[in-house]
Amino acid sequence: MQVSTANDVKIYNLSYGKSIPEWLTSKQRRELTKKNLDVRRRIQLIQNFEMPDVANCMSISKDGRHVFAAGCYKPFLKCFDVEQMSEKFTRGIDEEVIKILNLTDDFQKFVLLEQQRWVELHYSRGRYFRLRIPKFGRDMDLITERSELVISTSGDEIYRLNLEQGEFLEPYRTVECWDHRDKSRVGLLDVASSISDYTNVIAAVTALKFCDPLHFGVGTSSGHVVLYDIRASKPLLVKDMQNDLPIRRIEFVRKEDDNIVLSMDNRAIKIWNERNGRPITAIEPEPSLNDFVLYPNSGMLFIAAEAPRMLQYFCPILGPAPKWCSFLEAITEELEESDKPAVYDDYKFVTEAQLDDLGLKHLIGTQLLRAYMHGFFIDIRLYNKAKLKTQPFAYENYKKRKIREAMEDEREEAAIGVKLKKESEVKVNRELAKKLELDASIANKKKKFAKEKANAAASLLQDPRFAKLFEDEEFEVDETSEIFTSLQSRLEKSQKKKKRPDEDDDDDENDGDDDRNSESDEGHPQTEFFDQLEEEEKVRNNGDVSSDEHNMETDSDEGDLENSNEAEMKRIEKKKERTKRKNELQTQRLERIAAEQETKEKSRPTKFKLYELESGEGTKRFTEADTAEISQTAPLATRRSKLEKAGRMLKVEETPFGGKSVTFTMSDDKQEKVSERQQQKIAEHQLERKEVRRAASKLSRSLDRKRAQRGRRH
């Protein structure tokens, strides 16, 4: 079920939701119902309430128990029993139905007005009779007092069929008001002149509906609904539907305070006040609308649209739910108490510029976009797919932005929390206090070593055991002394050695281009080479750092500057050796890469040069002028020898593709063996012929005998 609200009027779409395939098991149905919100909200009032392709028209029996619907393709007629909430019967018919009219209070007898000028009379078992009218029908109704079936057509006649006598009566002429009791015209109504102030076209009447014996409404082809009092020729009200589409149907709902009018065109059903024309709400389904019926004394609407499923809407402002589905009242009350998503929760508003950025500007004017104010509403699923394809790094940038914001928040909180020392409290070592506050506030706490450093600085500022460090002058650090200078230089060098490559620039950690470049460098041979060197350097640095710390402790305790100078010289020598080793390895690496590249270039195969030859053209033009007389059909050895005599050699690229040949010569020994073998074969063949040879004397005697026999006969 889908709930929409317009002008504080709620409309419940009962046919909203996806249909569940019949072949699914009960377990699969339960899982689908849990996962899919549309299936969970789906309400199926009447089973199989749909057509093969399109629904054309609908009707409700007078007793309110049966709903008739006709559709195509192929043309079908269906009858539904609302009390059983199921289909009663289905009939195949020959033509598409324009109008269904019930002759009895139940489903026993009804008439179908069809295309191609056919009228069919049906009863409970099937079709009873079929007849044809002179012109195409548009609508029909029944005069119960005289049992006359009145059929309006595409011409100016209204045909009258008397069902008791079984014959046509004299037709009426439109648009006129007739009294069937004395068979005379009462009055003539010119609808076109009534709406001449609202439109420049000559409108035709497309719908007509009586509210009561004195008031009725007329729908026109220009999209206007005109309300009349039968006692006056001027309209009471002219309502413009603002769609410029013909009015298909009009219905009236009687209320205590004001009557409500429902007018439908192909796009929407608008509900408005009969007295002042003020709009109340509207129903705008996605498919085009063909017909609708309002269930008597209720707010239930059945709509036939250009879709297989026939739509069902419940509008409480029109009336209560019917008795056969009174549970709708409880469902709607429950929905009103709970929080429900708005109708636009599944859509996103975008401007035309945003559509252009997403590459969806060509969808303007289609049903995928709903124009609203200065932009459009688009399905959120389509928007997310388009954004994912056009902006593949949008999520990564969003994640980095969130991380950066979280880091900045932590830095601000840390800065606020560690500023415990006021300027008046810090009497000595003010530079040290500022440095500790800075380390504790802006250090990157996402990294382990920086977090430890920040915690150490914060504890040093807050711990009362170190309070005299900033108050007592005896603890003041003399930055001009030689000991402080030497310790500071060694400390800076050791920190540079311990610093990892990914911590060099904290400010560039949020740069998307650098991140992509670093990702693209993974697996590169040079990157692996430098990583290996860095690992070796780290192993060496571990020993150096430990020795540095040990030297710092001994220097601070003993104050021996000579030992520190010796250690400094050793570190400098080690550093030079590491630099030299690194350069040698890098040189060897580059030489090996250059050698491999040169080998690849040499082993690269040469490409063929293709030439296009016309029909009958030879390949002489690919050789020089001095070799033009050489025949191209000669063997390769002959051509090569002639070219050598001419002072040049035949190059591989000058030989056309397919113009190469292979020649070979046999040695003298092989030639002698071949000749001996041939002589032996000839001798064997002669002996074989002698064996099969017969004497000719026998043949001559037999021929003489046959000639003698022929002579005797003659």
C-alpha cells in the first residue's frame, strides 16, 4: 500500500507493490516479504484483478456485489465477486468493449457496446444475441420505464432499441433534451458557446453525467467540465482540468455540506468542489487512464488503465470503506498513528545542471523525470547508479572528507583539553611548555607513535610531579650550553632516522591524487627496490637508535663529550657506507633494467609491409630499375644470382609477401641411385606385360569362325 497526501487529503493506493510469482515456495514468499518493503505493504483485495494487457472499461452491478471489467489483447470480459474477493467467470469476445451496461441488479443480464458497430446481449450462460448499428457507438444507457436501450454514436443520431418489442425506434438528434413520455424535444443546449470565453477551439461533448434530476455535468474535448442546471441555458460553473485532454468520465458524490465532483481525462482524476470548483486532491497514476467506477456509498475507486493490473484506490474523503473490505479502516488508522515515509522518499530532486553532470539530460520529457519547479524528481535508484558510473571516486572522496573532519575535531578537542598552563603559571622553560602543548594538541592521533607522543606530552603538562619544571628556576634549561647543543643535534638526527616514509608529510594525507598515485605505484619494480632498502635501513637504525639512546643517557649522566664525538664520527661513517651501498644497488638495478630493455628491443619481430596490388598488376615495381628485366616467375636462386651479378642483393623487406620460393639440387650419388631404380622398375614392368600377353592367333581364328556363321545365315 502506498499513501500520498495532497492538500491534507490522504489517498491509499491499494494496488501498489510488486506481485509475487506463483511458483515460489512458502518459505521463499516469507523471505521475500521480510526483505522487500513493497511486497510487505502490498494488499491484494481481489485475486487476479488484472487483464492480459490493457483494461478498457469497468462497471459495477446495482447490488454492488459484482464488478465487470473488459480488456484486451485478446478481448476478454471478466466478472469478479467482491464478497468472495475472487474471479467469478471469464469470457472471450470478438471485439474490444466500449461500454458495459447491467440490465438486472446482479450479473445475470448485461449488454456490451463493442467496436465495429456491434452490440451484444449476454446472460449468465453466455452470449444471447448480437446485432449491429449503422454508426460507431460511443456510449449507451437504459430507460427502465420503457425498456429502451439508448445508444449514442459518432453521428448526430441517438439510436433507440426497444428490448420488449425487439425493434429500433426513431432516433433522437443531439445535443438536445428530450422528454420520452410525449416524444418531443424540451430544449436545446449549446455547450460550445458556454465555454467560448475559456478556449478558442470548438469543443465537442465527450462525457455526460446527471447529479440529480435538475443538475448535470458535461465534459468536453477541450478539457473543461461544465455544470448546468436543467432550468437555465447558462452554466453554473466551468472547470478547466489544465491538461488540454478530452474528459472521459464524470462522477458526483453527495455530501452533507458540499457535493464533490470527480472528473477524469487520460492523465489524472481530479476531485474538486462542485459549488466553487476548488481542488481537493488528485490521483495521477503512471499509466494512461481509460475508465473508472466509484463503488456505491464508499471511497473505493476501481480504475481501468493502459496496464495489465487494474488500479484500486481508497480515498476516505469520498466515503468509508465498503462492507466487504471493512478491514481497510483499521489499516488506515494504524498507518495514521505510525510514522510513514513521504511519497517522495524514493525520489531525489535534481536541477538541469546536475542532470547534465550525471549524463541524464536526454531523459527530460520522459516518464523517468517528473518536472517540479526549477528542477526534476528522479528515482533514487537511477540517481545512485548514474552517480556511481559518472563519479567512481565519489565514495572514496566522501570517506576521506569524513576522516579529515574527524581528525580535525579530535585535534580541536585535544587543544582545548591540554592548555592547562597559563602564561602566569609558566615562569621558566616557556618554550618547552609551548612545544609540549603543540605536540599534545595537533599531533596526528590516528598513528600509534604520534598518539603515544601526544599522551606523553599531555601527561608531562598535567602531572604535578613535573610542576617545578615550569616554576622553579633551578630546573631551567640553558639552551646556550654546549651539552644542550650537542644533545639537541643528536636528537634531531635520530628522529630523522626513525621517521617512516609515510609520515614525512602529514598535510598531504588527504590529497586524492597522491593516494591514487601511491595505489598505482604498488607492485612497481622500482618501488619494491626502494622498499627493500628502507627495510634494511630500519634494521640498521634499530641498533643505531638503541646505541644513541644509550649514549644520550651516558652523556647526560657522565657529561663526557669525547665519547659523544667518537660516536658521532662512527654514525657518520656508517651513514656514508649505507649511502654508498644504496647507490651501488640502485646502479646495478638500473643497468639490469637497461639490459633487459635492450634485449627486448633486439628480439622484437619486424612487421610486414603490406602493399595493395590492382588486378593484373605484377610485383616488378618493388625492385629497382636495373633489375626490372628479371622475371618474377623465375626461381629464387636464379633471381638471386642475377642480382649478385648486378652488384646488389635481394633484401628481405623488398621481397613481397608470398613471393619467396625454395630450390634444391640432388647430389650425383642420389641421381645414380634414382636412375638404377627407374631401370629396374621398367624391367619389372616389361616382364609383367609379357605374362599377361596372349597370342593373336586364337583371336583371329575365333573371328574367322564368326564370319563363316554369319555367311551361312544369309
